[in-house]
Amino acid sequence: MLNHFISLNVYNHSLNERQETYMETGKGLTYNQQQNALPTFVKQNPEYKQVHSQILQDVLRRLDSAYQHFFAKEAGYPRFKNRDHYTSFTYPQVDKVKKTFSRLGYVYLSKMGFVKMEIHREFPAQEVSRVNVKYHGGKWYANLTVEVPDVASIEVPDKAVGIDVGLAHFAVFSDETYIDNPKYFRKMEKRLSKTQHRLSRKKKGSHNRGKAKAKVTKVHAKIANQRRDFLHQSSARIVKNYDIIVMEDLEIRNMARNHRLAKSIHDAGWGQFRNYVRYKCERTGKLFIRVDPKGTSQTCLCGEHVPKDLSIRVHECPACGLVMDRDLVSAKLILERGLKTIA
Ligand SMILES: [Zn+2]
């Protein structure tokens, strides 16, 4: 059992490592690279010392084979193993639950026996109807469900949000939160074209040309860094604040037909943004839903078809009279579509 959870953690860790390396360098990691890094990883995470190295290598091999299937188009992109499914287990049967707390100060775990327990809050052992045991960060946790029949159950609905990415703003949320486009991207674009112009005037092979070239590279790297910081921060905030996140399955190349538009899209890094949100959702167990973008900018919340080109910023519905920022309408439609898929 313990080995199983540890394998799972290593799997998720290694998958995350591959994704981050790919996003940061544009190059993936190989099985050999990850295997060579194992001894350092174990040194940094002593809880893995008890696991035979053969088991850890098996995990990396499984991950690698998931990638190979993906590259061969035989399977989808490797997914994080669901923590509720793998890193935790539940005893719903009452007799087992009773057994679980039959020894004071201990919890009974299947295949492990009685394990000493640190109790953070008093609880009526006889009323426990469900025990969920989790392995996280090198420690085991037991979550107890106690039925309280007299109090109406309080259902906290998951916080769901639809997100529309746009040109006027970087992103608009269905709850009217706006994320503005970072202005420094434009500023950096200007600096980039200036250094590129200088480079073009230097003689080929000259010392000055080499210097000018280094400057261009430096500006490129700075832009990439700023963009990554911005995307990491905004995606982290979203995943922290919402449980269900719905975004459009936008084919960016369709929107990039117009050159000036393409530049903004390139700046904003929507595709990268969506990937960050998606993988942060997977990592934290939040739900990420992708929906068909067809018509989200041309439809009213009432269902009426309201055609408008990109220059029209305000949605005005002749059928129901709704007047609203066009991107906000889209965000609300995106949320509605996403929730329909899980209803
Ligand atoms: Zn309407």
C-alpha cells in the first residue's frame, strides 16, 4: 500500500518535472535524464529511501511509455494520477469504521494494522460513519465524517468560473473580474524592434554585430521571462480562487489571421496561459473544462444570435434588451457551456 502511494507521488512529480522543463526550455526530458536524477531526488526526499530503486525506475518507465503512446498519437497527453483515486482510500462500512478506532489513540489501517494517531480535535468515535485516509507530503492523514442528523447539511457549491481571453483585456471572468493586458509587453516589443534595427545595420562578421546580436537575444529572454511570470501568477491566482474553471478550446491560429491581432495574441500568450491553468488544476485536483468556442462571441445569454465584429465592444441584444461588455457575455456563456457538460 505504502509503495503504491509513493509510486504515485513519484509519477506525478516526474510528470510535473517534464511539463515544467518543457514549458521553460521548449525541450522535454527523457527517461534516462529522469533516471539519472533519481539519486539526487531521493536524497532530497528521504521518505523515498525505503522504496527499492527498482520500483522508482518502474514508475519513470511507465511515465515514459505514457509519453511514447502520446507521441505516437495512440493516447492523450499523460495525466496526473488522481489523488482521490490513488493516494487515498475510504472505509465506508460501519463495521470497519468501528474497528478503525477500537484502540484508544490509534487508527487501524488495512494491511498496516494499528497506527498511532495524533488527534487535532476531539470526535465521537461511535458516530464516525466514514474514514478517509490520505498520504500527502510524506505523512498520513485520516479524515473522519461524523453524521450530525439534526443540523441541515450545508452544501457549499464549488466556485465555478468561465474565462474569456480577449484583446481589450487579457482575460474576463464570468463573475466580472478583469485581468488587464500587461503594458510592459508593448514597451518591450518597442525595445526589441529598436535593437533588431540596430543589429540589421551592423556589418556581417563584425565585432559590433556580435554585440548587437547579444542584445537582441537578451531582450527576447527578458520578454519571455516577464510573460512567464505574469502567466504563472495569474494562473495560480485563478486556480487558488476557483474549483471549476471553464475555458474555450480556441484555435489560436484561426484568430491570428490579422497581423496586428496576431501580435497581441503572441504577446498575451493565451495558449501558454491555458496550459498553465490546466496543469495547475490537475496538480491541485481542481476541475478544468474546455468548451467549444463556436458562437460564444455572437450569442446572447437569452440564446439570441447577436452578430458583431471585433470593433463592437458592447453587446446589445435586440431580443431581451441586455446591454453588457461583449467579453463578459462570452465569459458567462463559456461558464454555462462548461457546467452543462458536467450536469
Ligand atoms: Zn438576449
